[in-house]
Amino acid sequence: MIPKLLMAALLFSESEGPQSSLLDINPGLIIWTVIIFVLLLIVLKKTAWKPILTALDERERTIKESLEKAEEARKEAERILEENKERLAKAEEEVQRIVEQGREYAEKLKEQILAESEEQARKKIEEAEQAIERKQQEAFAQLRTEIADIAVSAAEKIIKETLDKEKQKKLVEAYLDELKKN
């Protein structure tokens, strides 16, 4: 049917003669152009319009789903980023707490070592003082004995006959005791 209409339109347009131009208004050509256009729209509506609209609707739906998924993925990424930031902040706080505990422990250990060192030094000084005191007393006792022996020997030589050795020793020891008290 369409080819017959086209032929008729062509014949009609050629019958006007050589004096027509492209800018001339031809009512027959306008009518046939409108009729062919309407017929073409009807044919397109029946055959191609539904698949095109269906494809466009499907494409629109796919794009909407993709956008929704992308938005969900973005929100999930933001949530994970926030969680990671919180975890990082907690980890930094934990590190600071551990470092502070380490400092406190080191300070306590230092104080403990210093206290132990001071205590050991004090004990060694006391032991040395006690050893010195013992040595002094031993030396004094030995010196006292030697002095007593020397004094007795000297006195014996001087007064050989008036006093015996035992009396002289008692006399010297009494004298030394008196010196010790003073």
C-alpha cells in the first residue's frame, strides 16, 4: 500500500510541469506527505515503538539500580572509613597508654634500683664501720696487753725485789682501766 501511495505522490508532483520549484507550495504534496508520515508513525507504533520503549525502560531501571548500588557502596565505604578512623584513634590511645605505663614502670624500677643501691651502700658502710670498730678494739686490747707486758717488764727491772710480777701486772691493768675510763 505504501509503495502505491508514493508512486501516486510522485506522479502528481510531476504533472505540474517544469515551472515548479522547491519553494512553491503544493497542497497535494503536503497532503500526501502528512498521510505518509501518519502511516509511518502507525507502523512504527505497532512494530518498533514498544521494543524501543521497553528497552529504554529497562535501561532506565538498570541505571537507577546502578545508582542505588553505588550510593549504598559509598555509604558503606564511609561507614567503614569512620570505623577505621575510630579503631585508629583507639589504637593510638592504647599506644599512648602503653608508652605511659612503660615510662611509669621505668621510673619505678629506677627508684627501686636506686633505693636498693643506697641500702646496699649503707649496709656496706655499716659493715665497714663495725669491722673498723672491731679491729680498733682488737688493736686496743692487743696494745693494752703489750703495754702491760712492757710496763711490767720495765717495772720488774726497776723494782726487782720489792714487787713480784703478779702484783705489778695488776697495778698496770688498774692504771690502764683508769685511763680507759678517762
